[in-house]
Amino acid sequence: MSNDWCNEDGAKRLKNKIEQYWSERGFEVNIDLVDACFIAAMRSARTDVRSNMVNGMPRRRIADESTTTRRSYNGNSNDTPRTAAA
């Protein structure tokens, strides 16, 4: 079934989809797949998708050289970039 996100194949597709989505937007997301045992109510086994996101939002941006240096107004006529403090 292609719409089943709970089996192993569906969970892998969902993991890749989430990682690709946030990577395209400059965020780093860690996602793990956890095999759960047979669930009687579902009448099947399931694979859980777990991440380090908080309320569906990533916790950190991908480290990039362009984010460590930014232009800042310092009141002087010389327009040199300043290094941002992390």
C-alpha cells in the first residue's frame, strides 16, 4: 500500500520526504526509524518515525559559511563585513 506510513517502506519514504523538505529550506533534521512489535489493534507490526524536531519544527539550521559572516552597520564609512558571534 503506497499510502501506509506505518510499515517499513512507508516509514522510509516519510523519513526521506521530511529530510528533503527541511534540507531544501536550510535546516538540519535527525530522523530515526524504530521497529515496533506486533500491535494487536492494528493487526500488524509498525515502524515509528522519530525526530529531534520540536512541535514539528527543526531545532537548528545547517551550518554554512554565509551564515557566520554578515554585513553589519557600524557607523563608519568603511563597509567591511563583521563576523557574527555564535
